[in-house]
Amino acid sequence: MSSAADNLASNLNLSKFAQATELKKRLWFTLGALIIFRLMSHVPLPGIDPRALATLYATTQGGVLDFFNTFSGGSLERMSVIALGVMPYITASIVVQLATALSPTLSAIKKEGESGRKRLNQYTRYGTVGLTAIQGYFIAVGLENWGASQGVVAVVEPGIAFRVAAVISLVGGTMFLMWLGEQITSRGVGNGVSLIIMAGIVSQLPRALVNLFEGGRTGSMQPLMILGIIGLALGLIAFICFMERAQRRVLIQYPKRQTQRGLMQAEKSHLPLKINTAGVIPPIFASSLLLMPLTLVQFAGQRAAGESAWGDFMISVTTSLQHGSPLYMSLYAAGIIFFCFFYTAVVFNPEETADNLKRYGGFIPGIRPGKNTADYLDFVLTRITVIGAAYLTVICLVPEYLIATAGIPFYLGGTSLLIVVNVTMDTVTQIQSHLLAHQYGDLIKKAKLKGGRPR
């Protein structure tokens, strides 16, 4: 049986795609949904002058808007109907999860199972609508006054009609993206929201690479710097792959059980604890929390700059929170570390795991079942989360520092690479799981046709 399983695993390759009909449908659906996402990024808000907008955006490149533009796949640069991307949805998810951990009422709803999960998802959707409406209004007001001092106006006809149309368009675009992500998760392959974020980042890479090599051709960048940038990216990818696969295996032993031959045999297993249990969630959460107020401050600051002391204060806040600044990096690191521990506590419950082990007779050698097992798992998880938080902080902050000091293009930032590599690894793992399930299904069908019976 083991040799058959080994042969089956060894034959798991891309040539089996032609036979996996269900998997092909899921892949085509995912690809089609991502194409729709990219097409929507070129649909502008009503009442926007594209040429004036491009001129104004060129004056703010390198700031927080450039960071937001990378995550939205260029939608913010074109001020499309999905300019806010899925960031309001992610922010609403943060708020709901924080409230679930702090509120006994929401915690009780979470324990209701599938019905509780649906209720929390509904609260998240309501929060997404509210956040998108607030951000959309400030963006609309900011667009009306953006560039007024330079004599360039991005809005053709400013006024209440434009603001209402912009808010409705942005809310509709963000809600459509949220729905599209849910459809990808249920009917496609991979996590829909993560794939949308990854598609936005990857869509910027071709143009960025062209600019990189164009800089080498024109002499603005030295060949050694270009090679160093490529080497840094490859090194980061290799390090991310290694750390994402790293895990701490806790030995689990089950009591001796009598086999068919009358032998007493003890079973051993392992409880795998990933070094980075939280995945890409901490950098996304931390960046989204920084992006939401910074975006509002930048637009409001553009409007009120020079008109009042408050406008000048907002401009100074935006300047002090630019990428690579000590304040930005400190807040970013603090956010990553906090969400590493917070999200790990959300997705892994030591008490529940200890109860499950006790229920099925499993135990950790040398540790008593029950509370002692929960304390031990919490101790081990805390230690490895420290390593995971340090890894994420280094991956995200070192490129940010190099971007600020050495002028490395922003698209090679650690957060972008972390998201792309993680989402790619998760998607490939799901594809392999579908292929393996399909081949096992074929193996069972062949065994039934041959008259094979289980023994």
C-alpha cells in the first residue's frame, strides 16, 4: 500500500491537468475573475479628467499613495471605481476580529459554528460599506481641491453631485471586489482576497522591470546595482520559502491499542506548529491600518495646505510618515509584531487543542493532559511566534530601509514579495491537493472495476 502511495505521489505532475476536469474549471474561473479585476482597474470614476489626474499623481510619487497604488494594481493612479481595492474589507476584518477577542457577545457568536461565522461575516460587510463610504467621501473632496494651487483640476465639475457619484462608485467597486474574492475562494482555487492583492502587485512588475532595465540602459543605474537588486529579490524569495515551510513538531503519543494480530502497539504522531502561523496577515493588517489614515491625511492636507495651521500640521504628519522614516518604520514594526501574536492567538487555541487531544487519548510525553498540555503548547507557540515576528519584521523593514536610503524601486519591497510568495505557495499546494484527490479517485474507480474489495 505504501509503495502504491509513493508511486502515486511521484506521478503527481502537471500532465494530469488534462484529466482533472473539476480542477480545470476552478482554474479557468479564477483566471477569469482576475481578468475582470484587472479590467475594472481601468474604469475611471465619473467626472475625472485623466490627463490632469496623471499630472497631479506624478507630483506625489514615492509617498503613501504610491504604496497604496501598488496594492491596488494601479487603480489609485487611474482613480478607478476600485481605487480603494480590498483594503476597507481587510480593515473591517481587523476591527471585527479585535472585537471578537474583546467582546464576550461576539465571542459567543463565533462559537456558534457556521451560523456564527456567517453573522460575523455580515458585520464585516457592514463595516466595509461604512469605511469605504467615509474614505470615498474624503477622496472625492480631496480630488476637488487637489492641485488647485498648481492650476490643475482633476475633477471636471466639482460639487455635491460628483461627491455622491464618487462615493457610490467606490462603495460599489469595493463591494464587488469583496464578492469576487468570495467567489474565487468558493468556486476557484486559493484565497480570493489574497489572490486579488497578489494580482494587483504582480500587474505592476512588468512596467517596473522595464523601468529598472531602462535605467541601466540610460546610465541612471549602475549594472552592479541592478544585479544587486535582482540578487536581493531572489535571496528574499528563498528565505521566505524556507521560513514559511519551517515548523516545530510537537510529539503526540496515543495509548497502546490492540491490532488484528493481537499485538499491542502505541501510536505516535506530530502536531506541526508553523514558525509563521499568522502568514501574510500581520504585514497586510499593519500596512492597511497605516494606509487608511495616511491616505485621508494626504488628501485633506492637499486641500488645506497653506490655508490653516491644521493643514500645515497634516502635511508635516504625512511627511514624517513617509516610507523609510523612523516613525513609519517604528509603527510598521510595532503593527507587524502585534498582529503576529494577535492573529496567532486567533487561529490557534491551545486550550481547545489540549481538550481535543485529551478527548481522543493523546498526550505529549512528560506533560500531563489538560491544563498542563495547554500551558505547554502556549509556551512553545509563544517562543516560535517570537521568531516568526522577527522574521516578518526583518523581511518587511530591511527592504523599506534600502528603498529609502539606496533608492531601490518600491515594488521589490519585502511586503510585496512576502504576499506574492505566500499566496503562490498556498495556491500551488491547493492545486496539488486537487490533483492528488483526483488521482486517488481514479485509483478507487479502477479498483472497483477490477472487483477489488477492501480487506
